[in-house]
Amino acid sequence: MNKYERVAGLIETDLASRHLDGYEISFGSSRNLSIEVKEQEIDTFRSSAPAGVSIRVLKSGGMGFSYSTSLDDAALSRMVQNAVLGAENQTPDPANCFPLPQEYPAVAGLFDNNLSAVDETEKIQLAKDLERLALGADPRVKRVRKAIYGESEYAFWIRNSVGVVGGYSGTSVSCSVTVVAEEGDDSQMGWDFGFSSFLSGIDVETIAANAVAKALGTLGAIKIPTMNSPAILDNHVASEIVEVLSSSFLAENVQKGKSMLAGRLGEKLFSPLIQIRDDGTLSGGISTAPFDAEGVAHRNNLLVEDGRLKAFLYDSRSAWKDRAVSTGNAVRGGVKSPLRTGVTNFFIVNGSTPRDEMIRGIERGVLITEVMGIHTANGISGDFSVGAAGFFIEKGVIAYPIKGIAIAGNIFDLFRGVEMVGDDIRFFGGVGSPSLKISTLDMSGS
């Protein structure tokens, strides 16, 4: 019997006398470390080990939720009492339910067994190396704003009253750096990061080189006239726009009328080159796990195929409302957070066109590498107007960096206008995309 089963047994003993229609018990814990270096000295060193238990209880159609960060008897009793009280005061809803047990996929590569054995001095040195490599790459790099090492070792376990039981653990490691390059009166920033489930998957040399290249590449940026032309969205910018779109695939938002995709299932809304998936089993994904936050097996969900909207993402509650099946998309922000529907590893499927080939095919256009304020895009209509920066393309080559432009349009029009899908997919958190070539984009300049 593991430690979770022992505490769950104590909670279930208390629940047995409460005349409930069902319950769920889940545990979450993590060990976190964050190190920030400045001028080869430790500027910030943070460690934490949060842990706790949460329960959901179903009584007469009402769902109650409560949690505790203490596992002593009195705290667990209060947690149970609060959850039952919440259920009794909720408006009954037949959609409140718990999933049945099912087979979970085998997901490898989640846990680095060697991570905890690596001395902290080696992890501090990684952050120092990141800063040193960035500063030494070019004399125009004048300072490093942040050089950060971070790691987490986490575990999750769940059991419910209808037979679901499961647990998993994992590790994550990340490094990031922000540099400032200067030339004359011009100053530009560059940033890059690396993420892996394993310490060995972090390459500080590549991270530093990419951040420096971004800063140096934008020195001397100028404004351009207002124009309408072909454009390439690099994988970072494309991912930011995909992230705005991702919430519209959540059935919970569709049912509430908060999705730009509501009522459009089966329509060809995107370029036929576009495929979109949400894959909780993706190798190396930041959200990869055997099952979701309510114990439903993760799977690879095809949402857009050949440009056509094929499916939405469900947890058990939203699936009940649509007489559908959960897609394994129940998420929670920790034991203190109630369940909600969310994406796992959400991405545009990689294409086959190198970005250099996209550039060669443009007589006069732009490569967009940065957008500012994309979160302000209208989540219902898809309209957006944001600041942008990048590079001007002339006769099939990058001519010079540009800044101070604004791009405007509609997310649907943008994705309908995709002429090429790059082969350079990259994930930024749980959302990823390759570079995308757009047939035409409105840009406001000087």
C-alpha cells in the first residue's frame, strides 16, 4: 500500500457515512527548484515542495469540491465536511459525473531517475554557463538580464468511487536566457529557452546562441511603409496565435457561447494544408501523461484535418452535455483548483517545407518574428490588431530587420491563407506550431 492509498482509505472511511452518490480523491505533490544568476553570482534561489489532497463529492446531483494541504486527521475531516456542504448547496446538474475505469496508454520518458542525484552546484553552474556563453558570443552583447535554471519533480494519484485508480510521476527541466545587444544608440533584446523531461536534454550552448542571434539580428531595425504582402509567421509567432485559437476547441467554451468555433463543426475553416491535434501522449510534451486530471486516458485527438473542423475537446461533464465521450482533457492547476476543460499538447502538425524555401519564394514581403498583444484578439470573432517586428524579405532573401509595424485581420482569414507549412515545429509550453507562409497580410507602417 502506498502513502496515497493509506490516506485515501482514511478519507473513504469518513465519506462512507455521508450518504453520497460518488466521490473522487486525488493527490498532487512536487519538488521545485529555480536558480537565477546575474554576473556569475546567484541572484535568486527558490525551492519548494507543495503537496496536498483534494476531493470531489456527488450528492443529489450537486458536486462539491474541497482540498487540504495538511494530511492530519482534523484537516482531512474539515475537507470532507466542506466538500459535502458544497455539494448540498449546489444546484443539481445531471452532467455532474465521474468517469469509469479504463486502460491507460504506456507513456515512457516522463521521469529522469538521475535528476535528484545531481548536486545543486552543477545546476547552478548550468545557469552560470548560460550567462557566460551569451556574454562571450559577441562584443555587442552588453548584458544578460536573466539566466535561469528550473526543475520540477512531480507526482499525481487518483481514485474514485466507480473504480478509477492510477498514478504517475515525472520530471521537467528548463533553462532560459534574455540578453541585451547594443550598437550605437540601438538596443535590442533576444530570448530563448530549452525544455526537457531529462537534464541531459538541456543544451545551454544552443539556448545562448539562439538568444544572441535574435538580439543581434534585430539591431538596426527600421520602419517600413504600410503594405499588403505575403508574410511568414515564424514558429514562435504562429504558436502564440494558435494558443489564442486553442480555447475555442474546448467544448466547455463552445457550450457557453465563448468559442469562435461554436456551430461550425464540419466546416472547412482553415487552409487544406492545416492539421491540428491535441495529444496528451506526445513524446516529450510538457503535458504528456497516461491520463487526465479526472482519470480519463489521454489520447491523440485529431481536431482539424485538411482544414476541416472535425472535433472538440471534452472532459466528462462537457461530454455528458453533448452525448459525446471525454477526450481526456480535464485539467487542474493543482490540488487547490477545481477541474476544468483544457488543452494538453496542442499543435499544428509539422509540414515539409524548410523556412528558407518559403523565403526564397517571396519577391517582397515580411518574416514576422515577434507580436505584441496577441492576447487581446477577440476570442469570439477572431479579429486581431497587434504590434509586430521581424525582417523585410526582398527578392527571396532577408534584407533587413523591421520594427514598429502593426498587423491586423481575422484568425480564420489568416489560417485560410496558409500557403506553406514549415518543417520546424517547436513547442512553447503546451502549444506548438511550425512556421507558416501566409498568402497576404495587411501591415500598417510609417
